[in-house]
Amino acid sequence: MATWDPTPAGSEQPPGYDGHPPSRPENGVTNGSSQPDTAELPALTPNDVVIAVMGVTGSGKTTFISYFAPSARIGHGLESCTSTVNIHKATIGQGTVYLIDTPGFDDTHRSDTDILREVANWLNSAYKSRIKLSGIIYLHRIADNRMSGSAMKNLRMFKRLCGEEALSCVVLATTMWSMMASAEDGARRERELMTKPEFWASMVERGSKVLRQDNNAVSAMEIMRYIMAQRRKIDLDIQKEMASGKTLDETSAGREVQSGMEVMRRKHEAEMAELRQEMEEARRDHDVRAQREIASVRADLEEKLRRDREDRDKMRVTLDELRQQRAEELANERAAAHERELQLSNQMYQAQLDRERAANQANESLMEVKLQLAVKEADNIRLQREAAERRERDEGGGCVVM
Ligand SMILES: Nc1nc2c(ncn2[C@@H]2O[C@H](COP(=O)(O)OP(=O)(O)O)[C@@H](O)[C@H]2O)c(=O)[nH]1
Ligand SMILES: [Mg+2]
């Protein structure tokens, strides 16, 4: 996994760009690992084969990439491990392929707006540098017996990002076949996916290929070979739309996110109206406890509404504004991580000092005990000596015969 400078040497800029030289962080590609393993990764060129891997969290994207690139790290927790766009360099046969691991639009910690901003910025940088995708692999767990809300949302987002033309370069691959009780069940679900218009039917009609990722590295290689044999290069709708001057909220994918946000905003506003009503009743009844509880729920809701507004503003950006803002966000993230690292190293240093002090204190107490023992021992010996002297005096020279 590595950071990526997508600037190809001496390439012409496509229409819609201002010709500014790209600075490093603008590509929005961050290295999720603290240890870049391919620091010498060359800048991608328009001739490179670049394939994006998409799908919800847990659909198997990183696992798929790991068959070709050891730098891909698989997350086993509930949290999304691929919370940023990551590029992996892979060698397939004689050639080099760059596989792009992308975050799903179902992240536990990040809003759809933030994810779209990151993915769009990455794709914009690639477009600007004339680096085109050779294909997109969209992974889906066949073992899920129904399409969840987030799976549906992710699929809608995917279709909007791509646009119709790019669909002929898409492979829809089903994963987790080993988790199916029977192959027939899997085949039935696959048919359902391929024939229902709200699932994959329209994509298949426009040339998307349905393949199975059912045999680890072997089927993964078949999928890669299929894409590479096509020898295609594509521009996605979002890339063309933003290059033509649209703001992110005016793009097809942006509108999809906006409509989801609009639903949430209306829900939050309805909840707020309900709370106002409940508050009035609680006041009328002089129910202080209820008033306190309602106030606390209202504060949470106000925070959600504030974030809704913030997300709406974050979508009103042109390609250049997005690039600038992402560069700032990444710089801030880096600074925050650096600050945290400093704090931790200070904490560690302090802990070391405390440990040494504790060790010294433990030594001191040991010495004290030894000293006390020695004092006691000396006392005993003194007493013994005095007793002996007494005996000597009493029994010997001290016993004067009168
Ligand atoms: N049985 C089975 N498990 C898989 C398959 N692909 C991925 N997994 C497992 O599913 C989990 C999520 O996979 P991961 O690659 O991290 O998904 P991502 O979030 O899309 O990157 C991991 O525990 C993987 O080991 C597959 O084809 N079959
Ligand atoms: Mg992943």
C-alpha cells in the first residue's frame, strides 16, 4: 500500500482543468498504514493498468486485493478497515497492476458526504493526470439473503459514480460462496441479482459482467484476467461531471447523497417538532424530570441537525475547492496524528520515570527494612554483651568473698 502521486510525466491536461501542478496530498490518497512499504512507488502513468475495487464494508475488497498485493491488510472487526482510498501495487504475470481499495458508503464513523468527497477527489486527481481506470470490480456477498439498506444505498451510489458508459467495464463479483449452505441457493440469489431492475439487471444490460469470486486466488485471477483482456480505459461520470465545472452536489452521485441527507433532515426535523410538543406538555405539568430528559434528547438532535447542515455545505464544492479542502483536511489529520504521537511518547517517558522511581522507592524500603533488622540485631548483640558482662561481673571478679 502506498501514497500515490498520479502525475504522469509531461502529460497534457484534459479539458476542464486549470493546469495547476498537483501537489502531493491533493490526490486524497492516504496510506492507512503507519509504514509505507513502497516509498519508492513510481508516479503512475496513463499506460498503467488501474482497477478500482468497490462494495460495502465486509464484501471482501481487501481480501480480493491481498491475493495480488501483500500490502493489503484485511480487517476482522466490525469497523471498516478501509476508511480511506488505498492504492496497492500488484504484479500479475509480466505486468504491473494498481488496485485501488475504496471505502464503502456504509462506514461506521464517516458520513456518506465525507466518503464521497474523498473518492471524488481521488478520481478527479486521476482524471486530471489522464490516468484512466481499466475496470471496476464491484463485490457483493452472495451469502446475504437480502439486500440491506446500506447495500442498496451503496449500489445506487456505485451506479451514479460510474454512469452508463462505464458499466461495460464493470465486473459484478459475488463473494463468500463457501458460506452458502447449497450451491443452488447461491445460483438462485445470483439470478435474482441479475434479473431485478433495482439490483443488477440494468447494469448487466449495459455490459457489466457477473462473475463468481468463489475460489480464492484462482477465481480472483480469472476476474483480473477478464478485465485485462478487455484492454479498456474508462472515464466515470463523476470525473466528467466535475471536470465540466459542476459542484459535487450537482453531480449524479452528489445528488444521490443529497437525497439521502434530505430524508434524514426531514426525519430529524419531525423529531424536533415532536420534542417541542412534549416539552410544552412537561412544562404545563411542571414535570421537571421529564423536562430535563427532553432537553438532553433535544441537544443530541440539535447536534445532528448541525451536522446535516455542515454536510450540505461540504457538498457545495468545485473540483478545485474540494482539492484544496482535502489537502487541508489531510494536513490537519497528519498534524493531529503527530500531536497524538507526541503525547503518547511523553506519556511513555513519564511512565518510564515513574517505574524507575518506584523501583528506587522499593529499593529504599528494602534498605530501610534491612537497616531496622540490623539495628535490632545490634541491639540484641548489645543486650547479650551487657548480660555477659553482668554475668562475668557477678560470677567472677565482681563476686568478692567477704
Ligand atoms: N468465506 C469467505 N470469507 C471472505 C471472503 N472474502 C473475504 N472474506 C472475509 O470477510 C471479512 C471481510 O473481508 P474484507 O476483505 O476485510 O472486506 P472489505 O471490508 O470489503 O475490505 C474478512 O474476515 C475476510 O477474511 C470470501 O470470499 N469467502
Ligand atoms: Mg477493506
